[in-house]
Amino acid sequence: MVLSQAVEDYLKAIFKLQADEKGVSTTRLAEAMEVSSASATNMIKRLAEMGLVDHQSYKGAKLTGSGRKIALEIIRHHRLLELYLLEVMGYSWDEVHDEAEKLEHHISERFEDKIAELLGDPTHDPHGDPIPTKDGIMPKMDEQPLIQAEESQTYIIGRVKDQDPERLRYLEKEGLLPGVQLTIKKKAPFNGPLTLLVEDEEKIIGQDLAKTIFVAELPE
């Protein structure tokens, strides 16, 4: 089945939104795709006719097995490309997302396999997001937003769920990258900032930024 780029983009968006909800509402999907509700509704109907989503009124859209497989394949393309652009082509981590968005729909399965082989079959992209396997399995993540983590505890940054280049450059400057350990010294009340200890250096970040950083407990 040859699919348009728009169809693949919608499937990818539904997959990512489904991680938070049982069904994806038309309004939520329209916001994610930056289109009108009418456009999102028309596409959902089209995807349902193609057997790629199940849609019920008031329950939202959910990917079928076929839709999920396609979404995971596109996500795999995207995240492998991000890592390739960073490690092989010299892009910075704040540049790779937009480039991968343009390329993800156009690479062949052979090209995907070659990238994976060249990179040593990686499991995570530059932002710490897991790369689906060739068989369409998404690795599980045992992480929580930094904003929900406990004071006086030490964690390791697992991933950064933010694609804004300016924010990514700021996080890199502050040393808040996947794989880095940090300790939460203080969480100010009334939605105040977080004070962190990162490699013996104190950092202060706001709650909006803390919501995009996902951390895991240190292995015992």
C-alpha cells in the first residue's frame, strides 16, 4: 500500500497522542497537526475507510494493528535519521528533528537497514526517545517528568520531550542532556522553579521546561 505523506503524518501523530489517551479526539488531533477540526475529521474518516484507524463518536480514534505498524515504521525512520544526522553528518541536536521530518517518508527499507547497521543498531535517538525495532516493537520507558520527581533524590535524564531548537540549545548549554545525572535540591512552592545540582553545579529551571525533561531512577 502506497501512502501519502499526510496519511503517514496523521498515523504518527495518533500513535504519539494515544500514549496518553485511550482514544484521540478530533480536537486534540487537529491541534497536534495544526489544521482545522474539519480537516482532521475528514482524514480520520479516510483512515477508517483504509482500515488504519477505528473511530467511534465521542470515543476518538485509535490505530488498528495495520495503522500502528505503519506509524512505528515512520517513527523508526525518523529517529534513526536524527541519530545519523547527528553522529555522521555533524548536525547539532537542535537541528536534526526538522531535517528528519523531511526525510522520514522517502527512505527505502534498505536505506533504513544500512543506517541501523552503520550506527550499531541503536535503541535511542539523540533526545533519548526509544527507536522502535525492525519488528515494530516500541521499547518500554520507565521514566517520569522531572516536575513530578522527588526532592533530594538523584536521577538520570532519560529523554527530552521538546523539539523547540531554542529550548534544546538552552538545555545543552546547561548540561541537561540524556544520560546526565542530576539531584533535585529544591522545588519551590506555588509553581515555582526547580533548583538542580548537575555535576556539582547548581542550575535553576522553570516548571514548563521541567515538564519536558523525563528522568529515571538510578539503577541499584
